[in-house]
Amino acid sequence: MTSPLKYAFIASSITLLLSACASDYAFNSNLDKKAINDYFKVGDVTLYEGANQPRGKFEVLGLVEGEACQETLRDAPPQMAIARSNARRAAADIGANGFVVKSCFMITEADNSCYSRALCVGQAIKTPTEK
């Protein structure tokens, strides 16, 4: 490339880059705008399991459960983590900010709806929030 052509190429490249940065971009997502809080409310519920137990005063709001289902043999096996997350979502639904796991187990006998399932049961609790 000759020198003037080289500079013209560089100048047009920079112009193209700068104009691309200045464009209005639209962001599209498959997340439902109306249900966005529902997607992330599990993160507002602290998981208490094993040696990690709540300290201090708390209120028990009720018993909740979560499950993960393997609907057919071709589906992925149920995961205990999904069952715990679903239980945390159920706890959030009743206003809890904590979930104390009482029992998690696998059910390997098939029934009408699941080939196998993971199930977690525990207490939905409300702990004081720090200010």
C-alpha cells in the first residue's frame, strides 16, 4: 500500500468503528419482562444446609419443597441443585429470605409424571435484615 492509500484506509476504518460505536443498539432477550423478578428471586433466599445454619432469631414461615423431575428415560437425570433452587423459589413466594434444608433425597421409582425425581423439603424462614 502506498502511503496516502494506507492513511485513507486507516481513516475510513476508524470512521467505521466510531460510527458503529455511536449507533443505537437494541437489546433483545428471551426473558419475560413481566416475570424478570421471578427469575432472580432465588438469589434473595439464603440456603442453610449442613453445618451452615441460621444464627440468632428468625421466624419460621412454613414448610416448603422443591423438586426436579426426569420425565422420560431420554431426559437428563434430576439434579439435587435444581430441587434446592425450586425450594428456595417456593420459600421466596411466601416472603422468606432463608431456606433451611431438612431433607433432600432421590426417588428412583417411576410414577405417572416422573421416571425419577430429586426432592428437597425444608423450612422457609425470615431473618432480620441488616440496615
